[in-house]
Amino acid sequence: MTLCVPSRLPFLTSVESSVEDVPVFYSYSSSDGHPGSRQPTSINHTEVSILLVTLPVLPPAVSTKDLIETCCAAGQQWAIDNDECLDIPESGAESDVCRTAQKHCCVSYLKEKSCMAGVMGAKEGEACGDEDNDTCGVSLYKASLPWGGCGLSLKQCCDCCGLGLRVRAEGQSCESNPNLGYPCNHVMLSCCEGEDPLIVPEVRRPPEPEAVPRRVSEAELTSREALSLGTETELPNSLPGDDQDECLLLPGELCQHLCINTVGSYHCACFPGFSLQDDGRTCRPDGDRPKPEAAEESALRPESSQVAPNTIALPVPQPNTCKDNGPCKQVCSVVGDTAMCSCFPGYAIMADGVSCEDQDECLLGTHDCSWRQFCVNTLGSFYCVNHTVVCAEGFILSAHRKCVDINECVTDLHTCSRGEHCMNTVGSFRCYKALTCESGYMLKDGECTDVDECELGTHNCQAGSACHNTKGSFYCQARQRCMEGFLQDPEGNCVDINECTSLSEPCRPGFSCINTVGSYTCQRNPVICGRGYHASQDGTKCVDVNECESGVHRCGEGQVCHNLPGSYRCDCKPGFQRDAFGRACVDVNECWTSPSRLCQHTCENTLGSYRCSCASGFLLAADGKRCEDVNECEAQRCSQECANIYGSYQCYCRQGYQLAEDGHTCTDIDECAQGAGILCTFRCINVPGSYQCACPERGYTMTANGRSCKDLDECALGTHNCSEAETCHNIQGGFRCLRFECPPNYVRVSETKCERALCHDFMECQNAPARITYYRLNFQTGLLVPAHIFRISPVPAFAGDTIALTITKGNEEGYFGTRRLNAYTGVVFLQRSVREPRDFALDVEMKLWRQGSVTTFLAKMHIFFTTFAL
């Protein structure tokens, strides 16, 4: 059967606003449905890891802060699932901010994990590993990380924790040593100030809880997280008093799935998809009904029962001993005359020989869970669970199946600045300001607070003076009190206060302040206004008269009135100026005054202003002054390609075309007419914009360059029609079927040679050739003459040898001739040019005089003239 329980990953709670929840499935499968054939299923969540690494689709205009948070979660999940950071997938659509956050958060998680492993290893007394061992495959980033790779992080944290453990073992006080550097100093302090190590008792028996372990029902799993834990397990690292953590003392022995420590006791809980049974310890999948017999057997099972063999012989059976499974609880079989009880896989036979008990593969170490998973035993089988689905954010699963706090300050996962101090908290951390405070302040709860010198008695006020505390300091004041309007000086004397200078506004506007002994008076100021001003309504000040608004100005038509303090000014409107007499306003020709500054091309004067225009090929810009080039190519004025240029355009054609006289149309270039012999070796065919080369229809094929023709060897390809008695001979553009037969009294010694048999008559031996040899020669038409085409001589040649060559057949038209080069070497040469393709069959006779005897040899030559090679 397959049981799937969806849950929500706890590490995604921080990005729920931008990433949808991803369901995780725990799968428990059986191959044939039989409880005895169940196999363990490792829960690796392959499809889930792929979803988590894929960067979330963020809404437009997302902030950098949200982008970093979301992509950081994806990088951490990649590190959790793959344990390396080298092969993180990158998408070109994502920004550099996301890729940077993803890589660094992945590396930070692996460093945190490696450092935590080093601290735990030091606390458990293990030897620190080699610093050159990069345990998580981040060597790519070693050069840019202050800690190097994970191997260096593990060894450094292990060594530095060992320093803190030794200081604590010697009973010395734990003090910070900045010279150790970061993070070694933090790790040393953390291990030095940590709790005393728990001592595992010699007798490993489950302690009796004060109360029966309560059952965690499905209703409590309402959060649908990978593990539903109460408030007690959210803060498991700091319990009040001297309570012993039974779950840590006896890991894996108290509960089948998860053990949750409480003050003075503990209780068990199950993973999603499982329910706690009535014994308070074991878990069963939802939907499976407990078997009463199995429950009784579990209750009667001794704690320290030894695993017996899977089969035990019973007394001699009666007839039908295995009927209804006989006395056996699981499998009964009759072997000979003996009934044998056996168990399903995952179970072991008990001492009574009939009952079966579950084998704990997790306790026996027979499971195949990886080091990143922990084994959970079930009845008859087991399954593997990734540690990432158990602990909440800020916690990590320890080797004892307990969620322990991650010290962000030690693992360099905090965000404190260089001037701040990182303090670890359960599941998180806090940043405090600088450790040193200024004079008058002291450090309290990580912050600089004011020191009350008056309360502490650290002031230096003399008798008769009162101490008054201030921020960062204090001051002394004599106990004698002065009258109102007076202030006591340091010597204790009462002096008058000048309210006119000490107060910001002692009198109302329009009044002057006059200081008196112990007080002051206010006196009204007289207001006298000049021309262009008048007194304000309250009579306290003079305000300007706006002649332009009141209409008392004397500006003429076409002029603009501008008010000035105490006066006004008549100006011409924009685009006008005063005439030579300074009276009337006349139009200003802006195009004359500054012709090159106003318009880019042409300036036209108007009444009170001007107007700009552009030359052909340009368009006036939105500012009314500049001219922008018009892209004529957008109007598709060219038949093929168009290139816009400043103020105009240019048409041009694609390869294989040329521009016509109208400057717009493109016409095809006939490449074959311009250079047919250069382009193609046989025939050139013009096509629009290009050309194609062609070969003869038969006997040739086009080569890879598309220009040359290559002869087809019909003989090699088997496309000839020669009979079995004929020999195929390939020529340029075709083939010939030749038949080589030896005449009577001759024997074939090779494919091209025939030798004479026994000769009974001397004259017959003198006249008949001793050997007949067939030759096939290929030449091209138009061969320059004379040209040697065949060389003949006896092999081997001896001194005194003399030959004579004669063409006895096939040279009726006189195309060939013979010539002797020396006494024993001769040649056949072409003495007449062959213009057309043609075949010749020549018989060339060579007579050899050697030591007084004459021997005749015959060369039968098939000569083929074909056209030039294509």
C-alpha cells in the first residue's frame, strides 16, 4: 500500500508572501501488499528539492530586501538537499542580486552545518579532522571566504571549542580573547560557558515517567508542518531547574518516532500520517487497525529478549498440523513430519517458537539511510526521514534526534555589523552596540546606559550643594534659592537674568524689550513709513505698496508692470524691447540677434517671438528648436534593404542583386554570364540572387564545394550492367565492359596475362607470342602531341638484349606510333591529337633478341579518351 501525508515545510514560512507552499509526501510502500514483503523506502523528496531550488516568481517592482530573503531560502534548501554549492542552477532571467544571495546563503548553511559538527565533535571527545578536507564541495569559494571551505570551518570550530572545554575543565573563568579572531573567539566562549556534559548512566533502562505518556492525537497536528511540536519543543535548549532530558539520555529507546522532553518527564509523538498507539510509545500508519494478538504479544514480550532463529522445530505434528496456520502466528510449513514456524521479513521468531517480534533495523544498524537522514523503525520494516522536515527555523537535528539551537554568532550567520556584539538566543540571535561605552555610561544588557553619579555617590559636589544628574555627567547647585528673575552663579551669588536676551520673543511685534532688575518691560515702537510704503493694520511695521495691483502705475500699452519694494518698474513683454527713445516697445527679431542659438536649421521671426523650421529629411523636435532626422526606411522606399543616414537614406541590395538606375529597385545579377567558366566546372545555372552549378546527368556527382563535378565509379558502386564473364572498367563519366580471353594453346596466369603452352614446332614458337598481356589506359581528349602513353621493356634486362616494337592492329587511322628509346626499351606515343571521346584497341608486338634467340610478346591495350575532368 502507499500512504501519502502532505505537510508544509517549516523553512518556507518566512517567504509565504512570495512563494506558494510546497507539499511534501512521506511514502511507505509495499511491493505486493503482503505485510511480510514490505521494503524500506527512503524519503529523499527528489521532486521537492527541484521545486525549492527553482527561484520563485516575484511580483514586479519587488524590493531588494524581499528578493534577498526569497533567494536566500532557495540557496539554503539547495544546500540541505544536495550538500554542495557548485552546481546551483542559474537562470539568465534572474538578477545578479538573487544569484549572489542564493550562492552565499548556500555556502553559509554548509559552513554553519560544518561548524556545528565540529563543536559537537569536540564536546563528544572526537579528534578534529584535517583542515584540507573540504567536506561539502565549496572549494570554489575558498579564496573569497574568510573561513575557507567547510573542512577548514569544521576543524577550526572543533579546535576552538576544544580550547573553551579545556578552560572550563580547569575551572577558570571564561573570558573573551579578541586575539583569537572571529569566529574562533565566539566558539571558544560558547563551549566554555556551555552546560556541563550529561553523563549517560551505566544501566540504560527507560525511566518510569511520573505520568503515563499522553497520546498526541491528529487534532494537534493542525499546523500541517513536517512535525507538530508544542511550545515545550520550540525552546528545547534551556529548561528550568535541574531537570534531566530523558530523550537525550536514552536516544531512540523511549519512543518509536520522536521523544519530547518535559519538566520532570517526557512524552512521545509521531510523524504526520502516523498515530500514537495506546502504549504511548509506538506509532502506526493512519488507516491500519491494530491487531489484538499483536498487542498482547507486545505486552508479554520481555525487554531483553534475544533474537532467536527464524524457525524452531515443534513436536511431531498431528494430521493437518498447519491447518488454519496451526500454532504459528505468521507462517506455518510442514517439513517432513515436523511443523516449522517462521516469520515475515522484518520479524524474528521468539523463544516460544510460534510468536514473532519486530526487528529494529535502526537499532541493529541494518538500514540503508544516508548520514543526512535518520532511521525510523516500523513494524516489520523502517523508513528514512530527512532531518530538514523535523526542526523549525533556527534549529538543527542532532545525532540524538533532538532539535538543538543553531548558534548564529558562532557559525557566522548573524547580521550584526563590525561595531556590534552578537548574542545568541534560542532559535535566533540579537545584535548589541559596541562593548565599550563613553565616560559617564556603563554597559547593561548589551547597551550603554547613563550612570547616575548622584545616586551612586561618585560625584564631587561639596557640602551645601545639591547634585543633579545629567546624561553622561552631573552638575552641582548650591542649596540657597534666589528670587524670581535671578540666577545663582557658581559662587552662590544671585545675579539678575536678562530676559531680553535669554528669552526668544519676550515682547510682541512692534514693541521693544527693556531689561529691569529681576524683570523686564515692553515699549511700543513708533512707525514712520517712507514713499512707496504704508503702515500695517496693527501699526507695528511698514509694508510695501503694490502699485501694479492698485493701478496707480503709469505703464503704457504693451508694457508689463513689475512691483518693486517701495516702487515699480515698466517692462516690455517677452519678444519686445524699448525703442531708441525709450518710450514704446517694438518687436525684437530674435533670428537676427542670435541666429545660431535659437534654431538648429532655419529661424523665422514672428511678432513677439520666432518659429523654427527644418530642412528636407528632418522633423522639428518637441522643444521646437532642434531638428531630428526622419527615418525614411520606415516608409519602405527601397525594394530590399534600406540604410537611414543623417538627413536622407540609402538603398542597397542583398548579395546577388545590384541597384538599378532609379536608386530604389534591385535587379538580379547573372553570375553565369559574367564568369561561367570560373564559377562552375561544367554548367552554370542562374537563379534569383545567386547561381547554381550542375553536372552531367549521368556518370558524375557534385562535390562538397558545390562547383566541381566528380566522376562516379560505377564499377565500385555496382551500378554497371556488365555480365559475370566481363570486367567492369571505370572511365570519366561512364564505364566499359571488357572481356579478357586467352586464345587456344594459352593458359591464363592472372586476370590480365596469358602464357603460351608447350610449343611443338620451332617456327610456331618463333611466330606465336610467349605471353599476351592486357592493359587499360585512360586519357583526356585534347592531349598535346606527341605524348608518350606507354613504356615497354623486358624485365629483367640483360646486356645484349635488343627489342623491336610494332603496332599490329588498331592503328588504321595513324593516331599512334612506336619508338625505341634504347636497345631494350621502347614507347608507344600519341602522334595525332584526339579531339572527341573515343576508344582504341591496339595490339603492340615486342620481339626480344637475347643470346641468339627471338621471343615475341604481345600487349593488347584498351585506350579510352574522355572529355576533360569536371
